[in-house]
Amino acid sequence: SVKEGIPFKEEYKVNIPGNKSRWVRAVGKMITNESGASYLTGIVTDITEQKTDDQRKNDFIAMVSHELKTPLTSVKGYIELLRFKGKDLEQGLDQKLLDRVNSQIDKMTTLINGFLDVSRLESGKIQIDKELFDMATLVKAAEEEVHATISSHRIIFAPVIPTPVIADEDKIGQVVNNLISNAVKYSPAGSEINVACVTVGTEALVSVRDEGIGIAPGDLDKLFGRYYRVSHSVKTGVSGFGIGLYICAEIIHRHGGRIWVESEPGHGSTFQFSLPLASAIQTGPSAGRKG
């Protein structure tokens, strides 16, 4: 109950028409006027977005503990197996088991690095080092890496012409690799993934198209949000924190570019991002600046 003169602060859910609800915070106090009538005075604030973000953070923490625990459990199991078999291995350790250990460590390192990237983004400490480079060279390097490490899908790279941009080559490479990795995760083994880099007007446009499960229209606007990961009923068990696309979007936006997705459930998705061409930057008002 609210007592006279004592400040109150309450948070509660308000149901609204359409089977929806909003969270609000009420702050104020009860006062009595000269005629003896009591009434409440204060402020009511809509905190729905904050509550939603808090819930995502809680879900994220739970996911972190699970995702990091899984590879550690695997590593421990492989090491115990090596210890058990050690007495029978006269010519060295079991190479296959060591490869699995290394793979799990790489997976955990990727997860931790993603977590650290989010921390740096939110604290403003992520460094963007822009320089002139050719997107064609970056895409060809990604092609070589993909063909050497991914055999589960048919990944086709379209021919690319020289496409000079002024950007952070490592960060843009991270975006390209992340979009390809995402396409692999959410499309069936053996399906086709198409990667292209073209020039459209004054922009370099990179696209990654898959034949996966697609994305519902209601999820498209939220996809690049922090900690957001689509819940698919068609395919489950996809690992990761749901922060990869958020990091991609932040990197592209800090380069003055755009990133978006076109998708239809059951018919795959096309993720695209654009960056200003070097010629557009060099002839613009910020010509000559780096950073």
C-alpha cells in the first residue's frame, strides 16, 4: 500500500487490447491537500524496451554458460580418452583425437572473441582502422579459406572485378566470413550458397544468398539487434550467442554503410551490405580524413 508522504516506486505489467502488454514504472508519492483530500502525484514511464533487453541479457548469460561449457566438456572427454589410451600409444598421441580437441578449442575461442567484440562495441573501444584496399582481393581470400574449411555446402563465388574501398579490411573480412558462416548454419547440408561482390552506383555491394529455412517477416527488423536470435521450429540446435549479426551491423554502420536481409520462410535468405567506393569518399566532403 502507498503511505502518505512516503515516495513509492512500482513496476507492473499493463494489458492492452489485442492480447498485448506493456511494462510501466510508476514513481511518486501520496499527498493530502488543504481540504484533506488525498491523491497520488508522480510519473509513469513505459519501460517495455528495457524489460525486453533485460530478459535478453538474462537469456544471453544462460546461453553463454551453456555454449562455453559444451566445448570444455568435449575437450575434457577427449583428454581423458587420450590418458586412458596413452599406455597403448607407442608411436605418439592419437592424431584424430588431438584434431578434435583443437577444433573444440577453436570453437570456444570464436565464442569468446564474439563476446569480447560486443563488450568493445558497447564501451566504444572497438578500433576501426581504415585504409585503401580492393574488395575483390578480400572476397578471393574468403573464397580460398571457405573452400579449404567448408565441405558441407556448395559455396559459389561470382567473378569479381577490382572494387577499391576505404575501410578496415580485417573488420570487413570478419563481416563477410560471418555472413557465410551464418548461411552454412541455417541451410541444409549439400545446398548452394552464392557469394557476390558488385559495384552499384557509388557503392560496393556484397551479397550472401542461401537456400535455407528463411526468416519470418516479423523477425527481419529485429535480426541485427543485440543478443537477438530467431527461434526456428524447423531447425534447432544451432549454436552461438546470437551476436554475430549485431556485430556485423555495428561494423558496417561505423563505415557509413548499410546492411539488410531479404528473406521468405522456406525459400532461403539473402544478406547484403554496401560500402561507399573509395572514389566516392575521396571526392566527398570528408576526403583526406582517416579514422
